[in-house]
Amino acid sequence: MLVAITCLVAHLALDAVAEAAERNVIFVITDDESPTLGCYGDPVAVTPAIDAIAADGMVFRNAYATTASCSASRSVVMSGLHNHRNGQFGHQHHYHKFASFHDVAALALPRVMQRAGYRTARIGKYHVAPEAVYHYETVIQGNGRNAVSMAEASADFITDSSDDRPFFLYFATSDPHRGGGVDRSSPLDLKPNLFGNKPKQGAYEGVEEVFFDPADVVVPSFLPDTPETRSELAQYYQSCARIDQGVARLVQILRDADLYDKTLIAFTSDHGMAFAGGKTTVYEGGLRVPMVVRDPYQSRRGVESDAMISHIDITPTLLDFAGGLDTKNNRPKDIIDVKKFWKERDEAEQENRNGGKPFDHYHGRSWMHCLANPDDAHHEQIFASHTFHEIQMYYPMRVIRDAKYKLIWNIAHPLPYPFASDLWAASSWQAQWAKGPDAPYGTRTVGQYVQRPEFELFDIADDPNESNNLADSPGHADVLERYQGKLKQLQKQYDDPWIMKWEYE
């Protein structure tokens, strides 16, 4: 009798697995990670799990954040709108207190996925507001510095067979953000930040930590090749390797539940690595991000795309995969009536909920077509919009970049460039700062990094390291004028309030 009951239970469990919902989504977003992955050609990175997803999916070679700041970028990811429009101009936490407009709820990723028939959950770093706008049905607790334990904590949600809806999991690590103090065991006078790693080569539970020799790391062109930089990069690479093990555990959970071929996996970062010249800048080191996607429903996999895609595209793309995108109007099919929504909640009725214009379409566009046709193009140009990181760091910049040129408008150029507190303290920066304004810092000097011109124009096709500013070149005056016009047009298209700065100051 006991054997019969056991067999019946096992049979019912198999039936539950077999009937598991199709078209699930796991969206992995890391914190301050550049495309330092094996699948992007990095010879040092230890990222076998992400590389395996790439080998059975797609690698986007030209994926861009719109701003290299944590909260601002995440609001773009979760709204499909540039942060200057959604209202999350900078950090959400502490005294910074930035938040999106309430009516962004009409377009917000977790809201629209739920209305498209998904059960939604988030784990790890959130960092946006208001919660009622970016609302997930389930909040899973997990240590953002241990992606393996985050995966374990997510297993029950992923495999829950009591709800027949497909699932959407927003999986956000705190690695490889700076944090955890400095490595006191370093022989250097200026100690490297630990990037969340445990001191004295300690390990998180369930993680086989990978340690890197500073002599072996890859120093990006925007950083100085110094012992201080190398020692910090070694810590950064270790933190990235820990993320990969969490991704491996997620994949195993999916496989064990027979969900791997029913789940789209997307892997990206909020912006580039946390070094001066990367994070908080609109240089390539700040805006260029990884984007690795495995869609099990595509016939073509193990491919690469040169299409230019942007973080504004993520929400409409995932909604498109879910079947909930009105492609004609570029908005949710079942869009929330926000006036009714807030009235029923008896909330925010007297607030400035939309900045004077309704939120009725996305800035970004779905790139699902690129997954089906890897040779497809997407955006002809990328627009970036940075205003704040920390509240004290007002330095608006606007950017247009295409395959040939990149123009940066430093709107507050008379001001010295402001530093995020963690980047100012970085040994990689302090070592060069101590040498004075003429000290080299990547392709610039310390002085040039701090005091910037109004315009920076780069022939990005021939000068990918952004080393030669052509804005004052007489031979490029026509190019400068043309791209200034393009930038203005994009500011108008994306409802950028800073467009008025062309008329004064």
C-alpha cells in the first residue's frame, strides 16, 4: 500500500512538472559590471555558466545603459523610459530620495508582466521608488553578495506548481559593487576595495571563490595601469566570478524542474564597472554593458548580434516575449488606467503624477526580432541621459552615439566633475590624484578627467577608446554641428527638460 501511494505521489509530481507553464522569464541584473565575461572575449574572466548561456543563446555586442548610475539606470530598465522622463533622476535611498512619477505604473515592468498573466517576484537589489509603481507580488529575501544563496532562495518560487501562471523573476545581485572595506592584507600603501569579497580569502557559503593575480587582469583603456588599479581589478573579477556560480545554480534549478527549455534567461548589468572613468560617466566604460539572452523558443542560437540596443528596450522586449505588447502603439495591450488605479488605492491623487504629460508609450523598442534574425539592426543611434548619481553630484550630460561618432554634451561643464563617494576613495583613483593634475589616467590626465569641456566629440569607429576629442577640430566643425542637431532632436523626442539649456547658460 505504501509503495502504491509513493508511486501515485511521484506520478502526480511528474504531471505537475510536465504541465509547468511555458514562456517563463528570469532577468538577471548585476551591479556595476562591464562586459568582463568570457563570451565577450575577456581572457581572464571565469564565467563558464554565463558563457554556456551565450553558447546556446545570443550575445549582444553593442548593448548600452542610458546612465551609469544605479537607481537611475534600474528605473530605465523597469520602465522602458529614460530616467529624465520617468523622474528617477538619481539614487532612491537615504537622503538622495529620488523617485519615479506615480503614473509610470502604466508602463512599469512588474506591473505589466503581472497584467500579461505572470506571477512576479524579485530578489536582491531593488533601489527604485515608489514601490507601488514597481510592485512585485513576491519579495524573496536573499544575500545580494551570494548569488548562489539567492538562487537557492528563489527555487520555491521558480518551481511553484500551485499557480499555473508563468513566472517572471527579477534577480538582482549586489556584486560586483564596491563594498566590504579594503583588503588589509595588501602590501600596497593604498589598499584595494574588497568589492564585496570576504577578507583573508574567505568564502561565502556554497561558493567556491575564484582568486585572481593582479598581474593577470585586463586593464581597460580608461584606467591607468598601476599596481593600485590591478589590485582592485583582481577583487572585481573575483566578485564577478561569484555571480557566475549563482547563475549556474539557477540553471540547475531550472533543469531539475524541467523548466530550462521553458524559460527565457537574460543577463545584463545596470552599467559599467565601479572605477572612475566607468561608473557615473557617459564614456564607453560607463555605458557599455553585457547582454546575454537565451530564448529556448528560438531556432537560431549560439549567435552574436551587432545591433545597438539600449536599456530602454528591456521592458518592451520582455513584455513582447510575454505576449502583452501592443506593437502598433508600443505600449502594454492591457494598459493600466492610472487615474482609476490611484483613485481606487486612495493614493497620490493630489501628487504631480506624470510631469505634465501622460505615460502612454515606451521610449524603447522590443528587440525580439534580433533573437530570431541575428543580422537585424535595431537602433541607429543610442541616446544617454545622466543628471545625478548621489544628490550632491549634479552634473547633467547628454549623449548621442551611432556607429561612427559619439557626442557628449557636458551641460554643467564649468563645474569640476563630481565624484561618487566610493569612487573618490578608490585606491586606483587616489594613487593618481596624489601625483597631481598632469598624472596619466587612462587616455586622459587627472586634470582632464576632473575639468571637462562643453562638448566631447569622438570618431568612435576609429577611436573606440575616446582618446581624441574632435570638438575643437576645424575639420570636424560640420560634424559637431550635425550631431548637436541630432542630439537636440532626440531630446525633443524623449521629452528631455534639459533641452532648454541650449537657449540659455
